[in-house]
Amino acid sequence: MKTSKRFLSLVTVFFSVALLASCSSDDDNGGINPPPDNGASCYVQLFDGNNFKDDSIMVEGPGEYADLSDLPHADGTDWTDEADSFKVGDSTTLTVWTETNFQGDSTVYEAGEYPSVDEPYSMKIVCHDDGNDDDNPEAGN
């Protein structure tokens, strides 16, 4: 009887530790997607909060989105009026508009991190092959 209580206690401790380890694992990053690991450097990562906090979505370019209600891999989440910060990939130019359908004021962002922005309603992602504007006719070259 004493051995079975000891065994039960050991099993309980083992499962408690396993449960605790799985809950505190670094694999769960709180809904934040890492940059693409496939070598792609043309992407925009949108975050639902300032300073790259809260949920995020990775949108690989190029692409034009008249509204952000149906972004690729969004799983039904409407990102219109949600992105408070974003990261722009190394070979990417991002243009965002203050209204849907590419209307209203627009702002152009080059590669970098933008911890607090006005929430975009539509956006266009342009990719550059070698990280410069030589391949982009819209850059005026």
C-alpha cells in the first residue's frame, strides 16, 4: 500500500511538471508570427497593438489589398482598422491608405520597423529583387 501511494505521488508530480513545462514553453509566442524562414525578405508583418504586441499576421508580397478584411492566412480575421504597428521586410516597399479601396491619404514605408502607426485600411506591397529600387518602375528610376 505504501509503494502504490509513493508511485501515485511520483506520477502526479511528473504530470504536473510536464503540464507546467508545456504551458511555459517558448514555442508559444502569444500569437506573434516570426518573419518567414524561407529566405523571403518581401513581407509585411502587421501587429494588433503598438510596439509589436498582441496578435500578428505575416503577409508575403507582392500584393494589393483594397481592404484588409480577407488577407491571406488571416483565418477569417478582419485586419481593417486593426494594425497599430508593423514590420516591413528588407526588400519591400509598403504603401498604406487611410480608407478602403486605396482612397484617402497614403503613406509609403520602406524596410524597417514601425512601432506606432495610423491603422491602415488598404495596402500595396511591392517587392524588390535585390533590395534596391532598380527593378521597381514606380520608384522613378
